[in-house]
Amino acid sequence: MAEYDDGKKVPSNRMSRVGMFGSVITKVATNMAAEGAKQLIAGKRPKAKDLLLTPKNISNITDQLAQLRGAAMKVGQLLSMDTGDALPKELTDILARLRSDAAPMPAKQLAEVLASEWGSDWQKHFLSFKFKPIAAASIGQVHFAYDDDGSERAVKVQYPGVKKSISSDVDNVVTLLRLTGLVPKEVDYKSLLEEAKKQLYAEADYQLEAEHAKVFGELLKGDNRFVVPSINNALTTSSILTMSYEQGEQIENLGDLPDAQKTELVSNLFTLLFREVFDFQRVQTDPNFANYLYQRETGKIVLLDFGATRLYSDTISQGYQKLLTSAMHNDREGGADAMSQIGFFSEHIFPEQKGAVVNLVMTACEPLRHNGPYDFGRSDLAKRIHDAGMALSTEQGYWHTPPVDALFLHRKIGGLYLLAARLGVSIDLPELFAPFAWEAEFESAKVVAN
């Protein structure tokens, strides 16, 4: 998470935000002209792409988009989900920086937001309130406080202007990326734009996030593996979310944890995902490692940030139940049928393209077919998925975008794969998935019917 910086005010009105886009385009064009002249004098004939993708230009683009927070990051996330490693390395680097470099708002601006939401006498609710944030992300920043009865609180405050400028911000971000030539022309991004806007509006409604957190708290009540922060309703608004403060370590920094504990931790997260998809049909789809904390003394996982929660229909939930079951048994035909139910294929797909899509998905499900624990740390699965995806888009010419629910779910699964690889653990996924497999549910349904 970003360190506290009291000098970068968040642009809170539409015109100032639009002006930032114009500013970065002007800077990029100026830098391209200067670099081109320099290389021509040196006797070189530079390509436009080489002039564009200089460290200086990439830095300008990233700095401006990071200051806009939510829209830039959400579009980046969706583009990454749709095209994966087919994106140019330069854009991948920019998106990676945007995910981690959100700059917090200045103290004065923060005070204005608090007064606007809670009233000018907002301090009466707290014994103390730390203005230096403990975390800063795409939509808002989090502060530590003691409320008036001495309870520890985490207070998430939304950046001003994000909610009102979502539609124009998303349009402008993609326009900027198009103008800079960093998004492949083949990508059909219009439906993704609309989804980016809907997802941002949902994540910007902190009262909706509070409701999701309450539901997860009830669903996981009694499950000692997880901790869900409790919500303070009286101090929660559409732009401020106040909850219990839960301690824990960043989950990706647990390299020194004993192997058995790391394996248990990641196994519990995979089991939670299966419960979300197949039992709850309610999935927290953001795989950001910062959404998890780990308590060493208890082995519990703290679940944070429910803004990206999505509800899944029977069609999608059961489709994935059939798909993963088919993948576990290496049943390509059953997998293809399940993928059709989910919506993977366009109406005009050629047989060879359909086969390539099935191959890609079956490759991604390799851990489910493995006999015993699958070693994520030593696997080259990520590279093989990348190679298959590149072949599908470049050689097969197939760019159909699956339903957005599928994209968000794939992103969550990919995040767990990445965490398992980061921690170097071996996980027995077939064993974890077995209680949720389609046959198990089908057989139990037959028993009840008889």
C-alpha cells in the first residue's frame, strides 16, 4: 500500500479530471517529438511505438492515472482479465503500478470529506482518529480510530469525486490507452466498459459493501477459519465504511511460515471460494492480496473489502460445478457442454477455435486433474496458459469475451493460483473440490428423491 503523502489532492470535479487526461496526452506528444528529433539527429529512424513507450512517457501516464484512482484501476483490471498476457509488457507494467501506487488524499481534503458525511462535529464520535491512513487503494483510504466507547475501528473513506465521475473517467481512460496504442485493436472493449462502470458504481456504494460484509459474516458464523469485520451502522454512509479493526499480517509476506501452515492457509481459501460459488452463490471477486490478513496465533484469515462482491445465478454456478467436475475427470465433452452453458462460445465460433478454447480451459484446470498435492511453486502452468491464450488470440483469431461473471471468477481463481505459487505450496485441489463436485450433488439429489 502507498505511504502517506499530504501533497496530492484528489481531483474532485469532472472538469479537473478531464483536464488531467488532456495534460498527460500533451506531455506524451511533446516527449515523443523531442525524442524523435534527438534520434533523427543521431542518424536513426525511430518507430512511433519506440518513441511512445519511453520510460518518461510511461511514468507520465502512470502518475496521472494513479491520481485519478478508481476508474483507471478498474479499466486496467478488466482489460487484464480479458486479454491477459496478450497485452503489451509496457501496459502490463503500468497496470501493475496502478494496482499498488494509489496516493492518499491530503489531511485537509480528508477533513472536508469527514465533515460533509458526519457533520462538522464529527470528532464527538471518537476518542482519537489518525489522519495518516493505514492503507490507500483505488476507491478510498483506510484510517485507524478509537470510537467513543474505546473500540478499535477501521474507517474507509472514499476519495471525493470518484462516484460522480465514474462514467466519464472510464471513457477517458480507454480513450487515452487507445491513443497511446497500448490496447490491441482486436479487443472488443465496449461491453467491458459498461461493466467497469457498473462495478465501480457498486464498489463506490459503501452501504452496499456493508450489507455484503454482514451477509458474509452470517454465512461464515461459526467457521473458526475466518474473521469478518463487524460493521458500525451508525458511522457508515455511502462514502464512509466504519468497521471493527482486525489485526493480522499481509498474506503474501508469510514466506517464513511453516509449510504445513501455508498449505492449510491456501487450502482454506480455495475451500472458501468453492463455498462462495456453489453454496453461497455470492463471490468476493477481487483477488488483491491486501484483502486478506493472517493471524499467526490463531491461524485465522481476516477477510477484508467486500465491494467487488457479485451474486451468481444457478446457470453460472451449476455451469462451473459441471465444468470443474468434467475437468477433474478429463472429460472434454462434458467440459465443452458446461462452457456452452456458462457462455464461453460465440454463435459463429469455428470448430478449431472451440477446440482451442476447451484446450485452454482444460490446461488452466490442470491442478484439478493432478493425483495428490499439486506443486504450484514449481509449476510452469502460468506460462502454458499464457502461450495457449496468445495462440488463441493471434493464431486462431478468437477474441470472444465470456460473460463478465466468468471473467471476474477467473480473476479470483488466478489470484489464488498466484498466491499458492508465491507461498510455494502444494495443494490437493481434487480433495478440496470433491464435496462440491457435480456428481456428489446429483447423487445426493437422487437419494432425497427416492
